[in-house]
Amino acid sequence: MSAVKNVMKNTYRNMEINEFLMQALKDAGFGGVEIQKTPVGARITVYVTRPGLVIGRKGVGIKDLMAKLESKFGLQNPQISVLEVTNPELNPNIMCNRIAQLIERGTAFRRASMWTLNTIMSSGALGVEVSIAGKLRTERAHFEKHTVGVVPKSGDVAGKIVQTGMTHVLTKMGLMGIQLKIATKANLPQEFSFNSEGSNAPGMEQPAAPSSPDAPATADAPNVEAPVAVETGVENNGTS
């Protein structure tokens, strides 16, 4: 097998492992995985918000997970390390899964998106972008994109500070795709600086404190007060 085919095979296997762990550790708050190949076996580092659910009582959970990875993907002597995510609100995979869970429980997709935007921005993010596509309201596929703050689209800065998470959720209307981009200030290069004084200018609304997305919105306390750029459209699915 050539080196190129070997790299492609390992990349494809890592994608399958990531999808498997995303579904298996959904309740534990899966935030990502790192896979390293060592001479003694595969070293897998899993990032979650609730490590206790992964480890299990007396390590039963993590032993069962190691056995499934070894039998399903043919990993030799897999070693799993479980690390807790210190700031889950700035992890795109965790927040993307939270949107999917809210939609599965019956929360409107727009309400779930706005709650997520407020939560992430309140945690100190530079910008957030949520894109939801699928059969949102009618039989025809649509998409909506909500943006708050600054989210670079291209260039070296975008590659350093923007992290992307993707997931999907099956509803009664059909399959719905969710993409979340978070721009963090911690990874901002030194030659760039973010001026937050403009957000305090007169007439500029500030993001509201995040509240539960399931709480009803009233006229005195609206659910969303942050200025949000909304982009909507229709997906071309090849049908007339």
C-alpha cells in the first residue's frame, strides 16, 4: 500500500471513530477527540464535560469503550484518556450538540440558536455564527444563518481563531444540519487587537444574559436582545 493510500485510510478511520464517539458519548458532553499512533498502540484522548459518565463505576465504562473500539475499528491496544473541558461554552462541538438536543426535545430551532449565541458571547467569545439547514418550516429545504460579533471568513487569522463544529438531528420534518463557528479572543495574534469600546457606544444594544431556552419569553423580558445578523435562503436540492 502506498503512503498516500495509507494516509487516506487512517484519515477515514479517524473520521469514523469521531462519529462513533460523538454518538456514544453524547450524554457526557462530547467535545472532540485526538488520536495518536504510537509503537505500543493507539492513544486516544477524549474531551468531555462529564468525565464520570465515560469512566463509569470502577472503570467499567472506559473498559467497555476500549473493547468496542478494538473490535469495531481494529485498533491494537487502544489507550483512552478522558479529559474534562474547562470552558464548554467556547467549544463548538459541545455547543453544536446542545442545539441538536434542544431541537430533539421540541424547542424551536431559532430559539435554540439565539440562546446559544447569547451563551457563547457571554462567555467571552469574539464572534459566533450558527447555520441551520434542512426542512425547517415547510417541505422545501431552507437555511438560516445567525451571526453575532466578528467571525473572520478567510486568511491566516481565521485559521487560528475560528473553530467549527458540525452535527445533524433527525426531526419529524426530516434531517436538519447544524454548523457552529466560534471565534475566540485567546488565539488572536498579537499584531491584532479587538476594540470593545465600540460595543458600548450609545444606541448599541448589549447581549442579554443567557437564560433557559425552554423558559417562555414575555414582553418585559424578551428572550433575545443581542443584535443578530440573520441570513436566510432556499437550498437547491436539484428538484423542480
